[in-house]
Amino acid sequence: MSDHAAPARPGPGSAVLSRPEATAALLDLLAAWLPRQRWFPGRDTGLAGLALVSDVPLQDGYPALRHLIIEAQLPGGPARFQVPVGYRPQAGQPPWLDSALIGRYDGVACYDALHDPELGDVLLRGISEERLAGQLRFVHEPSGPALTGHHRDGRLLGVEQSNTSVVFGDQVILKLLRRLFPGANPDLEVADALARLGSRHVAAPYGWIETDLDGEPVLLGVLSQFLAGAIDGWTLALASLRRSKAGEADSPYADEARQLGHATAELHRDLAAAFGSRAMTAAEVGNMAADMHRKLSDALTLVDALGPHEARIRAAYDAVGQLTTPVEVQRIHGDYHLGQVLRAGHGWVALDFEGEPSVPLAVRRAPAPALRDVAGMLRSFDYAARHQLTGEDTPDADGGAGAARLWNWQCQDAFCAGYAEGGGADPASHATLLRALTLEKAVYEVVYEYRHRPSWLPIPLDFVAAA
């Protein structure tokens, strides 16, 4: 590998703006900008200050590009974030820059570089050429396609929350991880292992960007196959629910749910082949039940509305601790829901194997019951059905609720049937564990909505009340 320098352009660019006084001004701008970003966990809170962990210039001149890693002090401790920063003269700035603007300093606009097609091209070329820049390493998977034909046509996807993705030429997609964690990132680790097995249910990775922090590797971004024309499961579900409410018969989504269940079983089979599986010990099953109780106790201190349902939830968790049948564990997706799957031309494909970003990396990489993914998807069907009714106050509300409930039951039954047909553990034969895992997921959702989307809080609370 060698360091391939990007061509310089007229203007001072990052050379001037990396001076100490300019860097201090940028950190002040970032302290105000970060809490407003959807992917920042401390949204709507002020930041007293930020520390600069890494600063690597990737292109000088205009537009200039600096790759920053910054550390913020959050209530749970310090957290590190990746922010590629672009620079253009404030005069004559393009109109799209307004939505990406971090702030202005000395006549220069500083902005989120992932909104800029020219600067996205710098990152793609870095992977294509296997560039080394400071402590950043751009890696191209040898079996991946040539990338040179995709330059300068990147477009930002606006659907993600915890990461940011840029699509190039409807063939490759670069996902930049915003919050950074040391160690082997499951998103690349799992996708790469499944692609090498020939799995049909994963988008193959073509390259990545990485660095080292505190002596450990840190994944910054993954370049993968882009499935043009694919639609995420959540969007398809809401469209199906609208048709169901309108009285259209023979909605095809139950068939899609069955196929998704079958694909999920195949995905779990491939994960077990790649990473192994084993039975939990009795002590581990007891610890799993105890961890469920702990999470519920934490949730009860935050959300009083869970109180009337505590005894029933704890009874479900106690039943897990008393299981005598074997509980198999393996690597799983870990954050499995309708928004994490795509319906492509050849079938269902799973995305984002990094798991829940707020969970420690060691926990996300640890073996877990495959039924935890099943529980996540069952909760997602229920979420879609209840979301469709949120705020509904029309005369046919009762009829709409009935149609949504029927849709949910049909999809859940079809998914479970497809999962068993695909070789997964039959959910009907593991009802005790599945019920506890589903309630555990719902309690997590209650806490999440309480903190981030209070208007959605009734969705998981109503499920808990009826479960």
C-alpha cells in the first residue's frame, strides 16, 4: 500500500483551517452541532466541550476534507465519534450545503462532508487505491469489483439514524459508522463471514476503512454491495397495512412474512456454521433470567407506567430460569426488525449486523439464543400494526384496529411457520423462552421511546399491558 495524495485545488483549504485557533473554533461549532444529529445519543443536551482524538487531512484546497475523531463526555461516560468535515468558501456555496452546515469560520463554511459528492469520491477512491493516510487505512476486498467507474456520483441516504450511508452508482454503498467502538466490529465481521459462505441473505462487503485507537483496531466504514430497487421490510409492511385497512383482500404480506421467516432460519444456520453454536449451562440460563430482571428493574425506575405489569413480566422471566430443556446459543443479528431487512429481487437480505450500538461490544459479539432475533421481528410486526393506528381518531378507528390486529397475527404466525420450515427451532415448541424474550424486547422499547420518542410510548406499553 502507498499514500495516494488527492490533487490539490486553489485556496488554503485544510492547511490553514487545521491551525490551532481554527481547530478550537471548529470544536466549538461541533459542540453545538452534534446534539442536533439523529445519530448522536445525547440529543438535545448541551456539550461542555469536545476533545480531538484524531485529525487526518484527506484533501487540501477547496473543497477540503479533514477526517476527525472526537470524544464527547456523555452521562454514561466518554464516547468517540467520526466526523468527516468539508470546507468550502462561504461565498457562492451550493444550496445543498445548508442542510449539512456545521458552522462558519473566517469566511469558510464547515460542513458534514458526507453530503458532498466530491468528498464522498475521495473516500471511495481511497478504498479503490488502498490508500494510507496518517493512521487511516483504506482496504479493498480482493474479490470485490473495480470501483473506479463509480466516482463523483455519490448520493446520501437519509433513512439511517446511528450511521450514515452514501450510495455510488446504484451498485455500492459506503456506510460510515458515527459512534466508534474498539475491537472487531460485528457488522464487517459477520457480513464478511457470511459472504464467504455464499449466503444469499447478506450484502457482500467490498472494502472498509479502519484505524487504531489506544492500541486496538476500530472500524470506521464498510463498502458493500448495494441492492438497487430493494425495499425495506418496514416500508412494505406499512403499505400492506394501508391496503388491509382499505379492505383489500388477499394482502400478500403474510406470504412475505413466511419467506422472511424461512430466510431468517437460513441466516441463523449460516451464522452457526461460521461461528459455532452450543447449549447454555444451567448457570448461564439462570444468569440470562437474572439479567432480564435487572433490565426490568432499571426500566421501572424510569417509567412508572410499567409498574402495574411488573409481576406478570417477572413471572415470565422466572419461568426462563426454571427451564430444563436445552437452550442453544450462537451468533445472532442482535437488532433484528423490519427496518433491518430488505426485500430484494432474489429474496430477503439482512443489514447492519453491528447490533444495538449502546450495548457493549463484547455483549453484541457474544452467543445468544437465536429466538432473540425471532422475538425482535415479532415485536416489529406488532410495532408496524400499532404504529398505523397512532393518532387515529376517525369513525372507522375500531375497524382499522381490527384489521391491523388481524394483519399482525397473520404475519407473526406466517413468520414463525416459515422459520420452522427453514430449519429454525420451532417457536411453538419454545413458547416460554420466546415469551420472555419478547417481553424483554418490549421493555427495552418502552425505555427507548420514553427517552427519544414519547409520542410512540403507547406502542410498546399497550403490548406489555395486553401480553
